[in-house]
Amino acid sequence: MNEIGQKLKLGETSTADAIVNILPQLRGHAPDDTLSWLVNELQGYANSIDFYQVNNHHLPAYRVVKGSLMLMNTSGNLTQLNHPFAKRGQYFLAAPIAWLEEFAGLPGEMALAELPDLTSFLGSGKGTVVCQFTKDQLLSLLAQVKEKVLTIIN
């Protein structure tokens, strides 16, 4: 596991790949909440719709970004979404960490991230619901996850 941690520190592996590699080694050796967190980061947060519907959602605050809710149609065009959620200004990024790492590698100062739960809830048949936000927020989120994974490894 130390080798994985070293590769992660040096940027020779992604956070997603590090989680894939350490998760089997941690089973039976780490608390259930740690394993659950790693699985959620790896697979995405399935209960993220709670962020929009209940106050006591227990979702990690570092995955909340300030941005705009948009609808991306099948041609890749973005349009404003007309829904009360679009007025919130803050959105929970439930996507798997690998997706977020991929989005961070795209050019530009702005980032787009798919919101799978909201697509199921709001976008059915119309397109994909995405959040547009500044890339620095995404880089901060990724740094926090990476740091927590390194802490678990150590």
C-alpha cells in the first residue's frame, strides 16, 4: 500500500486508481465508514438527491460547488434549466471521482460535471443535467479527496 501512496503523492496514479487498488486490502482492516466513503468516492454518491430534498443529508460538504445548473442536449449544447433547483446556486457533485478527475483535465477555467441523480430526476429524455462551475473548486475537491486517501493509506 505504501507504493500506491507514493505513486499517488507523485501524481503517477489517479485517486480513482489508488482507491481501486487499496480497497480490497482494507476490507477487514478499516472501519466500515471508511470503506463506505471509499466506495462512494469510487462509484459516486447514489443518494445525492437528498442534498436537494432534506436538510440532514450526511453528504460531504467538500463536494458542494457554487455554479449554474444546465441541461446538455444530445448535440452538446447547453441551455438554462427551468426548475427551482436551478435557483439554488450550490450543487452536490455525486459523480465518481474518476469522472471528476477526467473533467479536471479538460481545458479552460470553467468545469462541467454531470449530475446523474438530477438527470434521472429532471432531465429524463431531454438531455444530461450538468453543473457549470469554476475549475478551482473542482481542483480543491480533488485535492481534499486525494489527501484523505493518502491519510487512509498511511
